[in-house]
Amino acid sequence: MTSKIPSREPDLTVREVAEAIHLNPETVRILARQGVFPKPYKTGAGKSTAHIRIPWADVEAYRKKQPRVHG
């Protein structure tokens, strides 16, 4: 099974991050709030309607910290 890793831009949506690291989007939002992704930011004017973006470098750092699964 190959992972679907976006390559078009360095900053990803929560959904794109979730697909890349095989987590639920809400889990990604929680991790972002907890500081697991150190540089998330919101786009748009309103806080309630803003969309979270996470730099690809943050996602790569997270992936490198995860234990490898051998199978």
C-alpha cells in the first residue's frame, strides 16, 4: 500500500496531513493545538472560519519521530 503524499506545496491542509500520516483529521487538529506540529497557522480573516495549514517540514519531522512498523 502506497501512501498518498502531496507534493504540490509545502503547506498542507489538515485533511492532507491526515491522509499522509494515516490519522483522523480531528487528531491532526488536536496534535497541532498541542504543539506536535510547531508551526501551524490559520488562513482567512475569522478565527472560527479559518483553515489550518501545516508546513510539510513539520509533517516530515513528525513522521521521522514515529516508530517504524516491520511486517
